[in-house]
Amino acid sequence: MGLCFRCEHRAKFLEDGHAPRCECGDIKLSVSSCYMYIPVKPCITIPRDLERPRFGPTFISAREEFHRVPGDHEIKLRLNKFHNNEVLLLYEKVKNDE
């Protein structure tokens, strides 16, 4: 599996048509190594119905809907050592004085 299908640049291209590299905009292509790779940012959701549990069986009905993608000032990318030379890329919420 290539990185492009799991990259924020590809996701942005699919949303607004902007591709920083030609590979980012070629949706039939995926490379296995890239100097611009960045994991897809998580999305923030809101409940569709406050009377029902937020998370339940997905085959019953949609319970969450897309709200927004957090800005760069709200999340940061963290690299965690996984196994040997592997790393796990995670986004975490930026701590602020709330």
C-alpha cells in the first residue's frame, strides 16, 4: 500500500483541488516513499441526536457527523517508537491554558 492514500496532501486535493506535487493530485497513483508525507489529520465530529448514545452499532444509523478538521494550532504530530526502527505517527491535542 502506498503512502498517498493515507496522506493529508491527497485528502486536501480531494477536498479543494490543491496538490503541492503532481503525485498528490493523481488519484490513480500512490508512491511508497515521499519526502512530503504527512498523516491525514483527524476530523472533529458532533452528535446527530443528543438523545441517543454517541457510539453504537453503525448498521442502525449514523450517529456522528463531520464538524471540522482541527487547525495546526490545535493539534501536533507526535512520533512514538513502535518496534525496532518503526514509528507510530499520532496527532495529539495541543495543551493550552483553558
